[in-house]
Amino acid sequence: MESKNLTQNINPLYLLASLALGTIGAAAFNALRKGSSETAQQHVFEENMSANASAPQSPKRPTKKHVINKLMAKNANENELVKELKNLEEITCEIERVSNLAYDLKLQVLPLNVNPMLGNSNYRSVFGGEGFLPETAFVNHDCYILQHPNFGPNDLLSRTKRWLRSGPRKHLLFSPDEVKAGIVVVGGLLPGLNVIIRELTMCLFYNYKVQNIFGAKYGYNGIYNNDWIKLDPKMVKTIHHQGGCFLGTARSKFDGEMIVDELAKNGINQVYLIGGLGCMKSAEQLYEIIKDRNLKISIVVIPKSIENEIPIIDKSFGFETAIEEAQNPLKAAYQETHSKRYSVGIVRLWGVHTGFLALNASLAFRSVNICLVPEFEFDLYGEKGLLQYVYQRLQHKGTCIIVVAEGAASSLRDCKINDKGRDASGNVKQGDIGLFLKNAILEFTREKGLNAEVKYIDPQYMVRAGKANSLDSKLCSQLAQNAIHASMAGFTGFAVGHVSNKTCMIPLNEMNSGNYANRITPSNISWQRLLAGTGQPSFINNEQDI
């Protein structure tokens, strides 16, 4: 069978050339024929590109194939970035397209900017931060990360998303001497912010030789008020040993047009935004405004969330530190409750939309009796309600430790906790579920004739204000470095994060699509482990009817 296939693939003209001209002549003839065939295929490719330019494009790839095709013809042989961009534009490429300024600015010739980190033989500039990476360390085109690396009998590889692999590129769109970078922190505090600010500054300055690095004071307010501070290695050298945020952060209004005006006026052409879900939405708007104005400004987001609600990525930086910091108030609650009879300890943790922090802190502590999260509704009253369960546990065990996510206030089925208005970003400020539970337990147990005590601990601001632990510091460094690698290559309108423990670029329109909500589900393995450990019921009276 193999011989038959081989015979069918032999060109008759090649056989004739072999007889008449010998082996060398036949090889020359075949090369000439191959070149002619490739030329014909190129004409067909160009015709298809012209047809595609006039045809409506799919939302997945709003490409400019005719522009990129011309660009390829100029310097495709020596520019690895050009090869990568062409590959992303191919119809057969299944990698989710990340925007690049070469597309948005309709560039036909890319500059041949060699990455300063490219090594020169065995030369190593240890103290200079350049010339130390071999060619094998740079990301080749057609590298991607699978959204779901595990597959079962009914799963198809073609159905999973492929995210563009992040990492250093051999050739860059930006020349280091033209870069003027701006770092902006949006939203609340989180362990690791100073690590990212430091690493962005260090990597830009030492690895890419960028001299103009600025930080906006207090988030978007620093842009509105033109309140920038110039950053250098000496200034940020030790800030990673501190908690909080070196640049300051704030929740504020968002005016995209005004922000782009200020960026253009100050010559900022690389923007590194550090923020959560709201920041990613505003960053996508900034990207669209910049694209419409035809400006050479890249927008990159390093996502953050203390409750780990960011979609697609494995986890947010600072989350592991928050779990670790939550152990101290849990220890205090444990000591308080076990030092007195009929005692309840309540610890409230971050988590408006999801209870990942409460869940993982409880799993780490191993002595939590009840964990309440926003994803699962529960009844306060009734034979199967929370209060009856706590009362029965106090009678039999004498103690009870409850961990509750702040967003669990919205999960109460039989009563309501009033909200406290909205913050400066428009987010709803929910009522204090911890204080509400404390009063409800005291009232219920007194009615039952039980003289119980309730200790309520709210360590939220202690949890988020500390410095990052070793694991999060490493994660922050990786995210900052990879954000720079991508931005220097001209990529824009994306978030950088770990998927399957590999760093990749995720388009902002995918992050903001609403198709990847990160929530605890009943089938979540960690949630099932928690239920097996605590033995807590659903706290729903009519569970059989649901």
C-alpha cells in the first residue's frame, strides 16, 4: 500500500528529466517547477485576500489581511515578528487573535528592532540586563496555550480556546528609545501591587533600556490631573518589601476621551493598567478610542482581584497571600470560641460576587464549621435554616466557627440586608452580613434560653494591605515581565495572565464577554472537599422542591 502511494506521488515529468539530464538536472528541474507552483499559489493567495477585504469579516478576526500581506513581502525573511503576525492572520490559524499596532496603524513595513536581550554567542552582560538570552528562549510564532488542557472521551480539542503564548519576542515593534511608559493602578489594594510596579520599572529599564517610565498617582486621577511621577530603579528598589501601593490607588470616574487626550499630550505610548473587572472594561474602551484616533499607544492590563473573580486565568496575583493572611483572624476566632462555653466566632472575608477566598481560607484552616458564599442561597430561619443548625451545634459541641464572604448578604432567601449605597466606581456597597449574623444568632439563642457569646472579626483591610508572600511575588514578576514583552512587540488590547500555569495574552473582548464567569459551582472539587470537611447542610428548608 505504501509503495502504491509513493508511485502515485512521483511526477512523470520528473522521471523524464531524470533519464535525460541525470540526477542533478532533474533536481534543478523540480526546483524550477516548485518555484513556479509557489508563485501561482501566491497569486491565488493575494486574490483571496482582496476578496476577503471586501467581504464582511467575522467578529473573531477583524483583520486587515491585504495590508499585512504587503508588509510580509518587505521583510518577512528576517523579521520574526512579521512572521508571527502573518501566521495570526492565516485563515487556518486557530489562535485567538490579539490586536497589534501593526494592524491598527496599517503599517506596511515594520522596523527591524532586535530585542536587547538577544544573546551574542556566549557573551553575558550580567549587570547590564541585556545580551543574555539565547535564540531558543524567545517565543516562536504559532505558540499557544490551551484553555482546557484535560480532555475526556467526549471532549474535542477543536472546541477549546487557544490563547497566544506570552514571552519575549526576538524582534520588536517599539524601539526602546521611543518608549514612554505609564503605569496606572486602578481600584482597591491587593498584595503584590508594589512587586508589579517594581518589576515593570526594572524590566523596562534594565532589559529593554527604556529611560522614560512614569507612574500615575492615585489611578485615573493621576492622568486627569497630570500627576505623574518618574520612576527609576533606585526609587523602586525596595518597595516590594512593603504592602499597600507605592503609586497610590483610587476608585474614580472614567472618561476615556479625556484619558486618551492626556496620554497623547504627555507622549505616553505604553500603558500598563493594573486593575479588576471594571478596569478591563475601561481598558477596552481606551483601546477602541486609541484605535479610532490612529495613535501608537499600546494598552495592557494586569488583572487583579482579591476574591479571584477574574475569568479565564488560573488565579489573580495576591490571592494566595490573602488566604495566608486570613489564617490569623481565623486562629483568633478559634482561640476565642474554644476558651468559653457556647461561643460562636464569625470571620467576614472579601468576596462580593464569589466566595473563593472564604472557601480556600476555610480549607487551609481545617477547623471551620460553616462557610457561606454568594453562589449558594440559604435560609436563616426554619427547621433546616442556619440559626437552628448553629443552636444545635452549640448544644452538642459548645462552639461554632463561621466564615462568611461579604457577598453572602445577597444569598439570604428569607430576609434582606439593606445596601449602603455605591462607591466612586458605581459598585454596590452591601450591608454587613457578619454583624447581621451576630445579632441574629444572639437573639435566636437567647429566645431558646441559651446564653451564647458571639465574637465577630472583620479583617478585610488587614488581609489586603500586606506585602505579597513568596508565591505571589514570583507570580507578579512573571506577569509584569510578560506584559512588557508583549507591549514592546506592539501587541495591545489584551490582559496577561496564567492559563494552565502558562503565561498568555487574552484579548480584552474575550475577558469582558461574560462567557467565562468565574464562580463556585456545586461540582467544584474544592467546594466538595469543604462540604466533606465541615459536614454543613444546604440550610434550605424546602430543598426537595428545588
